Amino acid sequence: MRRMPELPEVEVTRLSFASAIAGASIVALRLGQPLRWPLGCDPGMLTGRQVLQVRRRGKYLLIDLSKGMLMLHLGMSGSLSFGPAGLAAGKHDHVDLLTDRGLLRLHDPRRFGALVYADNENDAVAQKLLGHLGVEPLSDGFDPALFAKDLKKKNAPIKQVLLAGELVVGVGNIYASEALFLAGIRPTTRASRISKPRAFKLHGAIRDVLARAVAQGGSTLRDFSNAQGQNGYFQLQANVYDRAGQPCRVCNAPIKRLVQGQRSTFYCPVCQKP
């Protein structure tokens, strides 16, 4: 089963090539089969522009250029590589950004990824993709008191609220399950029923889980690797995710699995309270 790259995997990918490509000049941009959204400009117009930096917003990589920016999304199956030019593009290689410092290549078998050009982060194209995103969970802007207050306005199950990305961005399926376990909250609990102390605990758990996942290189459940081909290891320390039927690492009760919004959720029925 393929798992969509989540915030830690996107951040790990960014860290693996951002410094190497910063300052590079674009030599050419080659596009393969159509991706989720069109580029939005003539590829030739990017030639000669300089890569200033690579940032991340949610699951988007933002490549700031000397003029304009590129927004890159890995979709369901995408991965990036960055290295010397020369290797011919394969069947599923749909973006080749050739620079004078190396080739950035998007490999995406299912073609749900995208590379989109925008003049800046405030124009309509960028706002359509980025404007609805919640606060970054690892930033100073992720305030526990405001998080607790906003949860009271949501009547959906807490797991679904986290996945929606409106209150806090990037807490995907595996990390939502893990954060809820650390906070001792059942994934089916209505967000509006979560007390302030429990919300504060969940806030800390989200930051802890995501920070540890980035430090561990993300999670490689099947074939994720960063832009240098390195796998992640966070999945080896998961408490509940993909451990249905196995004993809880804390109380030894069997981990349970349920489906929420067509996504698998894993939890401990003893450690996690409604």
C-alpha cells in the first residue's frame, strides 16, 4: 500500500537538496506527461533565472526564483532526486529542472504531483493552492491556547479535524494517529469535547511527533526516499500506526484499527480515552 508523502517526508526532501540548489541558474525545464495541474507558463521563460531558496508550506515545496516562484507537490507517489545531469529520463520522470549545479527530477508514477509557476506567493494562482492552509505545526505561530480554542468550534472527530489541515497543516494520517496516542485521545472523540488541558497535551504531541519524524528522515513504509536516495526510519518507532493486533508498547492491549474517511486509523483502546 502506497502512502502519500506527509509533512515530515516533504521537509526531509527539502533539507536533502535545498542548500545544494540554492544559487543555481536554470538551464532548461523539461516536462513529461501532464501532471495534476499545468505549469502555467512557457518552460522556456524560466531559463536563466536563479534559484534563491527552497521553502516548504504544508506539503508544498516553494522554489523561490530571481523572478517568480515554482510550487512543487509530490502528490500520492512522487519523489525528488537531485544530482548530476546525464541519466536519461524514465517512463515516470515527468519534471527535469536542469540547473548549472545539477538536475532536480520529479519521479511520479501516478501523476498526482504538480509543478506550478506563480509570480509570487500572493497572486491568485498561489493563493488557490496555499491560501486555505492552516498554521505550520513546527513554527512559533502554532499557539496552544488558540489551538484549544479552535478545537471547540469543530464537532467532527479529532482525527478528521487534524487531517483537514485548516487548524494546523501537515498532520497527515500516520502522524495524527501517533500524536493522538501520545496525547491519550481516542481518534473518534469529537474535537469540541476536548478539554483545554487535553488540547494542550495534543499540541505538544503533534510538535513532538513531527519533529522526531523529521529527525528520523521521515517514514519509509514502502518506497519513500529523500532527494539523495536515503530512506526514513520513523516507522520503526511507531506506537500504533500499522500495528493492528500487536500489543501496545505501554499497556500490552492489542492495537485496534478502524476506518475514518476512507483512511486507516490505529489506536490503543486502553491508553486512549474518548
